[in-house]
Amino acid sequence: MPSADFSESVSANLAYWLIRSKELDDRTLHRLDDERHNLYRAARFGMGLESTLCDAARLILQIYPLIERRGYWRRWIPLLEEAENNCGEADAALQVRLLDRLGQCYRLNRQWEESIAKHRREEALATETGDQLLIAKSRLNLSQTYWSLRQYDEAVRHGEKALAGFTEFGGDAEQFGATATILGLIALGRGKLETAETWLRQAVDAYRSIDRPALLARSLMNLTITLERDGRNEDALPYCQEALIILEPTEHELDKVRIELTLGTLYLNLKRLVEAEEAYKRANSPALRRMEDNYLRALLANNLGSVYLEMGRLEESERTLKESIILWRQSGGRLMLANTLGTMAETKLAMGCPQEALPFLEETIAICAEFPNDGWGKELLAKYSEIRGEL
């Protein structure tokens, strides 16, 4: 049984951090990052006492922007799990919020089944509360996770339900922007580029109406990727550059990494190879190196390998593509792995080693065949099947 003095100390510490973290902006978030270990201890001790566990849960929800932006979700998932398990009966609305964030953390950590399970539970509890906007939000979350799995039929079904809910029950600009984004990304995944562009331009317009720079920058990046996929690299470039300008004064370091990667791809397509390499090297920032995100690290290595292939720096291409392949196998990005394997095959062919290229081509083709409804997957399958046929 904890002493009264200990319980009061834990309670006072939680109250202190709840006040310190109440107003989160780029300036205060940067300072809180220096205190992240103290924040974790405050939440950890708070979860250990029945009298403070719900305050600890509220602290975790309040500092979620720090957890997300800095890539700390892996460390915080166990505490979120504990909070969700212990606070639900006392406060159903609080449990719905915990499930929302917990499902997002699992998605960020590429634990898809866990994410779906939490968001289904979120939907069920939101339905019990009768709050239609909470129900719509849970369906948006499900759509986002199914999109990550490239299960587009399920993704669009939940996304359309979310849109209907937000439309009927007074959703805000941020909610409409998020729903337009996921419907656009689903269309992009299916190769329906015109539909994707329409949805993503709606997302950009929604986010321009509110003060959420990261959301606007992400929507501009998604529009950039859609235009790039359509071969309109020159049209895409200003949107990508605008996204970087928007994020430059902010603390959204991982978003900066993603946009630099997108910018590098545009430069690569435009044969501006030196600028592409520079963008990819900027993406290899302290923020990326600090976190354990094999997906982004694999993408960076893949992109550098592609640039080195175009530059004729074949040994560097081979080395970085090997690193990317290892990381893709660890992170589970199957179609991304296929793309890198195909690039490795091209590098081996450029080195005059067709027999070494053959296994990479065979695996690329086999993986792409797993995604018959994915537009990009079909493009990769056609490209590398043709190269395989020539061999």
C-alpha cells in the first residue's frame, strides 16, 4: 500500500505536468522534449495508483503531439495499453480517446492488426456513447489503417461512412480535410489519378482554412505524389517546395524528412540528379537517425540507390540498395521491397551481371503479383516482367 505522502507526491507531479503541457506549440514542445523522461516517469508512476491513473491517461493524451512528432510511439504504447485497460469503466469518452491514439500508435508502428482491433473497439464504444462525430472519427481511423494495408475496398467503405457522418453531424474543416485525404490516397492506390487529385485538392483547400501547418504540408505532399505519379513533375514541384517552406519554422521534423524524400524523387525524375542527392541527404536528418523507423530509413536508402544508379555510381547504388532491402524485410513493406529489388536488378544489369540480376527480378515479379488491385504494383509488374522477358 503506497504511503499517503507518496500518493500526494505522484498526484502533485501529474498536476504540474498537466499544467506545463496544456498549451503545446512549437516552442513549448521543444522544451517538453528535453523533459520527455520526466514526463514518462510521471505517467508511469501515475498509472500505478488507482487515484491518479486517469490523470496519467489524460497527460498521455495531452502530450500525444510530442509522442507523434518525435517518433516515441513505441515506448508509449505499453502505457497507453495500460491506460485503456484501466480507465474505461470510469470514463467511456476518455477510453474512446485512448483507443483513438492507441490505434494510431500501432499504425505508426506498422502493427496493422493491433491498430484495426483498437479502432474497431473505438467504433463500438463510440456507438454506445451515441456521439456521431466520435463514430465518424473511428471509421476514419479504420479507413486509414486499411489503406495502409492496401485493402482498398474496406478502406473506401469506412472512409465513405466517415464522410457521411462528418457531413450530417457538423464535422469541422480538419475532419473533412482528413477524410478527403484518405479518399484521395485510396484512389491513388488504385491508380485513379484524376479522382485522387480531385480529393487531395479538396484536402488542401480544407487545411488552408485552418492553422495546422503540418496537415497542410502533408496534403501538399500527397498532391505532389499524385501529380508525380501522373508524370507531371514540373507541376508538382511548387507544391512540394511550398510544403517545405510551411514546415521550416516548425518542430515537425519527421514530416520534413518525408517531404525531402518526395522532393528528391521529383528532382530524380527531372534528371536534376545533384539536387536529388542533396534532398535525400537532407532527409537523413538527426530526427530520422534518432528514431527506430526502418520504413523511412529503407525509403531513404532506396532513393539514394536510385540516384546513384542514374549517376552511374554503381557500387554505391548496390551498397545502399542492399541496406534498403534488409530494412524493408524488417519493416514488412512488401511492395516497397519489390520496388527496391527491381532497382537492384537494374543496378546488376548496369554492372554487366545479368545472372545476378535474375533472382531479384523473380522476387520482384512474385511480390507484385500479390497486389493485383494496386495501381503502382501493376506498373512495377509490367516493367520488371518486360525486363525479365528480355533476359
